[in-house]
Amino acid sequence: MTGVLVEPRSIDLNCDMGEGFGAYKMGPDAELLRHVTSANIACGFHAGDPRTMDATVEAAANAGAAIGAHVSYPDLVGFGRRHITVSAEELITDVLYQVGALEAFCHRYGAAVRYVKAHGALYNDLADDEDLAAALAKAVVSYGGALAVLTLSGSRSVAVLEGAGVRVVQEAFADRAYTADGRLLSRSEAGSVLTDPTVVAERGRRLASGEAIEAQDGQPLVVRAGSICVHGDTPGAIVLADALRRNLAEAGVEVRAFS
């Protein structure tokens, strides 16, 4: 897709958090909460444990960030990045289990789960698998509470989720490379993760403003974005998030949680 989407913008910045396990920590969550407006918190299937979930929810609530359930295939060993074949019923029950667990910790701090975002392999599989997307929709609808779903911008999952009555927020990535068809370049490919603060900041500004970015093949690509993800495990994540916030402010783009 080429061209420009011209519209006044505000944008949400989200980040994956709580991805440690036991004594193992991952990502500078506390520092990133100064920059992002939504926190995707791991729910124990790809990362996270009760103490980590509790502490991350408390930190996000204190920072005023919207809280989302970062749901995954049951894959602690593979950090949720392995593709696992599951039935629709398995996905429904696994998602409900994870959202419910996170909601319990939210209650402790006067917060609530506002949205769902899939992690890793499940996120990528949902983009093109309409049956999986339909199962996710059933889980979200049955949970209730008007949960939104963050999903890959322009993917087939958008229409499936919206068709089931789910509020969809299309997500873009400032620190990842895109293929010409709007998919994320595999992490196994060179150049898939962007670490230059100037590049990430400008890419994020263009995404937030509806302007074209450059796909991996050099072609212009417009990615509709209601939220932009900055990965906490990207090298220099704090510097990247700070540069992005500054660039958005200078461009007059308001940063606020979509939920």
C-alpha cells in the first residue's frame, strides 16, 4: 500500500513487560513506564510468574499506564516464539486463563485489564489464520468488559475480530523492519530489528502521522497505526523510547493510551 493517510493524530505507545521468570529478569520495565502509555503484561505462558505479574501490575498502575494481557501459546521454554498447533477450544480456554490471572492482580491495585495482545508466534499466526482469530474473538467476547485487541495492522485478523464485535486497535512497530506486504520481517533475517534512535524516532513519527515508511525492499509502505510498540528487549530500548517520545512531541502528536 502506498500514499499518505492524512488525519490529525494521537497515538498510544505500548511495550511488552513482566517477561522475567522467578529470579530471571528481562527488560527495563520501570524505566520504560516513563515513556509508554500501555503495558502488555506477560501472563505466565511465555514468561511471568505470580510475583513478577504482581509487581509489574503495581508498577503499571502507579505509572498510570493502561494494562493489557500479553497472552501466548503455553511455551515457557521457547519464550512463546515457537509455533504450536492448538484447537480453537484450547486457545479460548488458554486466553481466558491468562486474562483472568492478570485481572486478579489488577484488582489488588484498583486497576483492570483493558485489552489483549498476543505474543510471539501466536501474534504472527493470528495475522493470517482466520480460525485462530475467530477463537481469540470468542474468548474476548465471553470474558466481557469491552476488552480491545491489539493486532497486526492490515492483517486478516482485523476483519475477523471486528466482525465478531471486538474493538480492534491496529498495531505498528517502530523498531522492526517490514516486508513489502506489511508483515514483520522475521527476526531470523538481518536487519529485522532497528536499533538506531534517530531511525526509530522518525519511523515512529511517520507511523503516528499516517505517512509512508520504507519497507525492506525500499518501497513505500503505509501502515495504519492506533498503537506503536517499542520492544523492551531491543538493545537500547530506553534510549529508543525516549527519542520516539521527543520526536512525537516535536511533531505535535499527542501520546495517550488508546483504552
